[in-house]
Amino acid sequence: MKTSTPALSIRLAGERGHADHGWLDSRHTFSFADYHDPAQMGFRTLRVINDDRVAAGRGFGLHPHRDMEIFSYMLEGQLQHEDSLGNGRTLSPGQVQLMSAGSGVRHSEFNPSSDEPTHFLQVWIHPRERGLSPSYTEWHPSPEHTESPKVLIISPDGHEGSATIHQDVDIYRLRLGEGQSASHQLPAGHGLWLQVAAGSIRVNGTPLAVGDGVSSEDAGLFTMTADAPAEALLFDFA
């Protein structure tokens, strides 16, 4: 019996929204702030993927959030986080911070370097319920994760040492060398989003460049192969 290949919907990097504030250069996969496209309001409970570059010594001042799961995935430089829950952290490449804003929290994000820019992905996901108690969690790669092609970084129950999110989604970091592959089996009823953070990847043979995203609502096997050293986030929404 022949198995059909899952259908893919591609969101090209060059079609994203763009805001250049001088100190902040941001690319918006979905509608955000002054960028609005009714056809790009998110995917399932995924609401925001912002590809942010922050100049040295600059950042986002203290500001509020509520009823949103917000995580940052570091790509280059450092990011200093402080919030009204009393957390204060400085993140480095490959690390994740996840804040559940819940009933309300205030936080700031700042590039502490005097000369190096910071590059990170900030992702917003709707929680499964409103009014939760605010919380904060992190994921740091262990030595065995450094070169692992696929590792779980965020999940609803924190298994495998992942950060904990209040939504039915498993999120994986892919880190592939040239020619290296990783696979993911998407169950029936689930939805997949993959965001290329660095390099270039083919998903079931379809080429994607840095900044591209791809989604699918079809169950099946997804094979990701790097044409050049690559990094990506893979979301499996139940």
C-alpha cells in the first residue's frame, strides 16, 4: 500500500513582516504590532514567531504580558531577562527561557554586551486556559545535547528535562550537520510547524532557507535533511 506524502504549506522568509527600529531589527512570521496580514494570524495555538536582532547595550524595557506562553530561543550573543516574579537570568546561544504570563507579569529583555548584537527567536503560544498563576522555566542543553540532531526542549509535562509549557505541544530543537537527517512522526490530528533558524533544510525533499517556516496538518513521517549546517525549531501541536 502506497503511503501519501504529507502536504506542506511554506511561509517564506522574504514574505514576513519587517520592523527596523535601529536598535531592533525584527522579522514577523505572523501578524505583530504594526504588521497585520489577516492570512497570517498564527498556526493552531502558535501566535508569534519574531526573529529579533538587538543592538549592543539595548533592549526591551519593563513591560506587561498576560495569558500567553512566551519563550526565547537564543541564537547569538546574550540576553538578560528580569521579571516581576523575581527571576534574573542571562541566556547564551542554545538556551531557552519560557515565561507563562498567566494572570499577569512584567519583564524586561536586554542585550548586556557593549559591542556584540543579540539574535534570538521569540515565540508566543496561547495557553490552554486563561488566568493561570505566572511561572518561569528554562532549558539548557547538557553536553550530550550539543550535537544531538533532535532534542525535546519544551513539553506540557517537562519530560526528558524539557521546559514546561501550559499547552499541548512538544517543541524540538534540530541541529544538523551538512547531509545529516532527523525525522519526526506526526500523529493523526496533530499539526506541525518547522521554523528554520540557521542554514538550509529539506523537509521531505522540499528546500527551506534560513527564516522560512513550513506547516502541515497531515499525519505521517517528516524527514529533515540539512544541505548546510542548520538549526531549526519543530513544533508538534496535539
